[in-house]
Amino acid sequence: MRKKLLIIPMLVLTLLVFQAPAAFACGGLIAPDGDVRLQNAATLVAWHDGIEHYMTSFSYQGEASNVGWIVPLPAVPLKIEAGGAWTLQRLFRETHPIVLDDVPFTARAASAGSAQVLQQVKVEALNITVIRGSGDEIVTWAYHNGFYLDNDTREHLLAYAKGSPIFMAAKYDTSAAKARHQLTGDGVPLLITMKTAHPWVPLEVLALDGQQVNADIYLLTDTPVYTSDLSAKIGQSSVNNEIPGASGFRVAAQEQLSDQLFHDLSTDRNMSWVRPDSWLTYLSLNAPSSAVTYDMGVSKSGVIRLAPFGTAPIAVVDGQSAIAHELPGWLPSLPLGTPQVTLILIALLSVIAIAIRFVRKRKRAHTSHTAA
């Protein structure tokens, strides 16, 4: 896809998620000599009552003194802080069971263009800046702050800005990372808390030119998540189902939090907001970069929606194309795990009920005709 993660000699911004490409960013990881590659991405998105907690982390291969990234956000963060120290690793272990046989930060002034600097914060080895502006203003700000933008990256920023005017930029301080004994290529678990109408995950940002996108995405939601409206209505599990229109993107596992898993997650650093009744859904994305051209949302009924990158976050779920796929709201929704025999029985009863209504209607029509 495009070149979205860039390494620069002087200054670089590593926008939101310096650790988990499964979300944000506008594409590729590139070093001046081309020896840096994105290795793996992991992201956790939790949503409840209008609040989204977004935690992401990634690792890369190669040597570089500066790494930069700029990505879109659906809203101005309420808080940016270090993510759980072990949460992503714990989730990986939950979904991949083993079978036995600080440096001070002085923010640069962002006077370029008219992009507005909303927040600046230091999280471990990440120097983070949240900005707001039009596409041209964001591009101008990036240029004036030492960000290298090729034509593809510039076009990406302009496209994403049509959907959301808010971006997050961060510089990965390699000196601070070494002082903290972090290994080259390690990311910083970054937790962003935002107000959103529904869960939103920018995925196209993981699509680095010519590379395979390999990402683990975890969702914590109030109800189960499905790949289709029909599955949501009849309560049929979407585990092992591929998301329509996204080859290589599937629901790999789903479960309600166990007492042990809830304890492990909620007692981690800055993770006390985890709810005990949450549903955990593990999504696995393994596809060529050319195929990952979409972002993701989850509807109120728990159905995963995809839309071309640059679509406004709210429109991924509430846009006309998404609404057109929804089944009538008056149809009852069955709980997850409804037995197949129950579905067959309901279908038969529905057919019988329709047949009875049809016969009665015919009889009434015949009686009226005879009386006349």
C-alpha cells in the first residue's frame, strides 16, 4: 500500500500506536536504506457506553535511529497513557494456548500551517502529539516538523482527513528506549481513551508496501461479535468465519471473560476499567498489503462492518451502505449458541404460521365471494 511509517534523520512522529499496527497509521515502515520492516502488530479495542479504550503495540525488524508514524483518530483522546504491561501477552496466551506433550521530553512548537496542537504527552519512549486540521494543514505541519512524506503518504493523509480531522503523531525516542533496556524493535504499549459512537479500528494503516499484513486484534464488547446480520439474528457463532470482503481476516476465537482472565487483565497497569461481563473476540488478519484497503467498525447489534479507508469513523457503521445490509429491527435476536435444532423448529413453525394465515385469508375471501 503506501509508505506510511517513516524513519527520518532529524525528527519523526510515530503516531498513535507505536506498537500495534492493527490500527491507525497510513502505511509503510521505511528507513533511508530500506532495512526496517514491520514484524508484528497487536491491538486491543474495548468499547462500552460510548467510551473506546484502544491499546496497540508493534515490533519491527532492522536498525534505525528515528522511526515515525502518523495516523488518524476518531476523536480527541480523553487520556493517553502506558498500556497494560502484560495484557496483550495475556490475550495472546488466551487465544494461542500451549499444548503440552525516563528521558525528559520537550515538545517542538507546531506553528507550521494552521494545524492545531491539542495534546502533547510523554509515554515511556514515545513523544506524542495530537493535532487537528484539514488534510493540507496536517501535511504542512508534518513537513515543518521533520516528517518525510512521499506522494503516496501525502495522498493517504489527505484521504483520511476527509473522514476525521484528528491525528496523532509520535516520535520513538531510541535513546530513551535504550535507557529503559528496551530491545531494538520493541514497541511501547500505548493506551488511548476516546469517546466514540461505536468501536472503530483503522486497519489500512497496517498495509505496508509489498509486505504481508500480520496482526492480532482483540475486541472487548458488551455482547458477542458477528460477521453478518443473519448470524447476529439467529445467534450463530462466527468463530472461524472470514469477514465478508476481507480475505485473510477472520474471527479466530470468542468467549466471555472467565474469572481468571478478568483478574489477569483488570489488575494490569491502567487496566482497572475492564468489565467482568465483557466478551472477548480475537480477530486474525493475515493478508497481502494490497488487500487491506479498509477500516473497521462494529454496529450496535455486534456486526463487524468494513469501509474503504478514509470513510468517516461514524459512517463505517451508520453510513447508507452499512444500513442497507441490516435486517429489520422488529425481527427478534436469538442468543449466541442457539442450537441448530431450535433454529430448524423456529423455521418450521414460521412456515406453518405463514401457511395458516394464507389458508385463512383464502377462506375469508371465498366466503365473501360466496355471500355476494
